Amino acid sequence: MLSRREMLQAGIALAATAAGAGPVFAAMQTRRDPRVEAATSKALDFLAREQKRQGYWEANGGAYRAAMTALAGAALLAEGSTTTRGKYAPNIVLAVDFLLDASQDGTGLIGYPDDYHYTYGHGFSMLMLSQVFGEEEDAQRRERIKKVLEKAVRFSAEAQTTRGGWGYVSAREGQDFDEGSTCITQVQGLRACRNAGIVVPREIIDRAKKYIADCTTSEGGVQYSIRGGGARPPITAAALAALFNAGEYQGDHVEKLMSYCREHVWPGGGGITQTQQFGHWHYTHYYYSQVMYRLEKEWMKYFGEVSAELVRTQASSGGWQDATYGPVYVTSINATILQMDKGYLPIYQR
């Protein structure tokens, strides 16, 4: 039996042939610059080497194991490997099993309650495991993933604040604090679960979308928090990607965010490197690449610029460095950017 990914590839080829677009399809297949392919392979091999024998990855100082494992695992999945097929299948199996074991039976949190800012890891883990779920051929592991994701959705619902966002920890802990970046991880994770067939109550997403709208300034930028903090390009790009994931592609609010990103992220006045002045460059383009990929007319120009920057700055080891979180974090998101157009991860597909 063909896997969903094999059927997707076959369907694309068949559609192109039926439309008489053989040469066009062939051109699409060769658009990926060999330098980009080489950089991607080096990055993925770097991640494979950095994985611990217990299956996890970690940030500087041994922190954020759930988040790093989910991000690195998603980057390997984007290559086309699954738990049963492909070069990185053994790495993905270890990562999946680690995240499943990290699920807390009592609460549904994927991660550890004493981890700093554990909602990031929870959101990224929902996203990664939901991408595995549809391709999982082992019946026992598939059922286990389903149960973990169902509990994870309930955890996110209970962790949501009164304003509809999320903070660094669950609101059930008595901290009714929320901020933009953690909200984005939950929205994407929940939407990925829903796309995979896990029940996600609509009101959770609707409240989150309202939260993002309430955080948006008159100029179209999304603030750090509903309490203020000023419009920030990285969070605005992430919010726009989350809205796209939630099915919001049009409307005044989306257009405001898009206009802000065009000015402050890309193309802007300073080209692809402009957002470096705001910090979180890799984070910004991790999300903005998701937006650009869905805007097909702009994708090739954007990807040409962002991939050239990533190839230029990659270390000989295959990774990139981030002073705060370390190489696993930044290499995982950069490898995902470089593979956005491969189309293997459902959450990023057009």
C-alpha cells in the first residue's frame, strides 16, 4: 500500500501530466538549487548526530527537551522520512517515543511541569506528533499517539487564559498571563491536531484568533502581549502564519498584518537581512516562510533570498549557532525553512 506521501507525489505527477505540463513539472523538480540541497542535508545530518541516545535533543544547558525534540523531529519529517521509511526513520522513532513518554497522564502536558516555559514544548510537540500520526503504520504506536494528542488538546484548552491566549505555563496554575509567541505554538499545534482528525473544540481556536486581533496595533503589528509591549515583527509574522493555519487567509485583519510584515520583515527596505535589527531573525523567517509558501507568486523570489542567506551563514558542521538557545534550535527551524517547498508536512502544505 502506498503511503500518503507517495500518493501525494504520484498525484502531483499525474496532474501535471494530465494537464500537458510535463516540461513545467520537470522544471519544478529542478528548481531546488544544489547548494540548498547540500545545505539541507548537512543540517539534517548535524541534527541526527546531536540527538541523544534516549531520543531527545536539548537547548543550551540541557533545557527545553520537549521543544527541541519536537522541532528537530519535525525538521527530519520534512525531509520525507517517517517512523518506518527513509534515512532518518530511526531518529524519528526515538523522538516520537521520547515525546510519548514525556506525556503526563494526569494533565496531558507533553513535557515536564518543572521545565521553564513548558507551553512551548507542549505546542511544538502537538504539531510534530500530529504530523507523524497520519503516516504511522504501527497500530500500537498510532493508538498511543492518538491518546496522547487527545489529552494534549484538553491540556491546552484548560491552559488557555481568560483573554484567549496562553502564557509560559498553564492558566490553571493561577497565572492568567498570556503573550504572543506561546499563543502561536498552541494555535499551530491545535490546528495540526484537528487536521489529523483529533477533536479540537472550535471555540478554543476562535478565542485565540480574537486574542491575536486584540493584540494587533493600529499599524498592523502584533504586540508582545495584550497588555502592551509594542508591535513586534517576529510575533506578527508568527501570528500571520497561525491565522493561515486556522483558515484565515483574507479579511481586513489579515491584510493589516500582511502589510506590516511586508514593511518590516520582507521585502521591506533592507532586503532579507532587514529583520536582523529586530532580533529573532531565524524565528521570524521560520514563520514568515510558511506565509510566503502559501503566496505562490512571491515564494520563489522570497525563498531564493532567504535560502541564500542560510547557505551563506551555515557552519561547516552543518548547523547554525544561536547564543541563547544553541545550535539545535536554530538548525531545526532553518532546516524546516529550507524544506518548506517539499510539501511533506501537512501543516505547511498549500
